Amino acid sequence: MRAAVFNWMHAVLIRGQSAQFRIAIVLKRKRIPADVVTMNSRVRFENRNTGECRNVTIVFPQQANASMGLISVLTPVGTALLGLAVGQSIAWPFPDGTQHCLRVLKIIYQPEADDAPSQRTRSGKRAG
């Protein structure tokens, strides 16, 4: 299991959605590493099953618009990517019964990093 990193609002949204989130680490906004996928992050990821790479923004359901790359946090892709750091992968079940391995290639934009005085990643190195 992986640990998701998100603020308390996100914890309320996904409470009970999955056992994955029972081990979530709740951090203050300014302490979230810049290389972690959070709500409203723009992220480039690879579906390792198909080799397809996509850029998406993880949003709340009412903001979702797949044709614009706005993916709901409640979709399989949105749920799988939330909390992953650059370079991490996760095998995630999809509604059609298949399992896809998704890997985060790059954080294009993360709102917490935009606000944060430090652009540090989980390893302590500067992001960018």
C-alpha cells in the first residue's frame, strides 16, 4: 500500500472510498513535497500497460472535463495518481476488470508548491 499525501479537505472527500486511504498522511499545505500529486496538480503520467503518456489535472468531480484533461479525483486514474511522487508507480484496478500500472513522470504544476516558500521534494532536493 502507498501513503497518500493531501490536506484535510481531501481526506473528507475520499473518506471511506478505499482502504488505500486509511494510511494517509495528513500534512499542512506548506509541508507537502513539491514532487507529490495533490488536488489540482497538473501531472504527466504513463500507463505502463499501453505505453500511453498523458497530461491531466486532478480536480473535484464538478470540475471534471476529460476533453480538457481535467480528471475527477473519483475516477480510477485520479484516485490512483493522488499521493504518488514523481517516479512512483501503482497497479490500480479499472472498472472493466483490468489492472493498469500508472507511473508519474512529472509534476507540471502543484498548487502547494506554488505557495510554498521551499520547493523541496521528498528527498530534500530542490524541485525543478
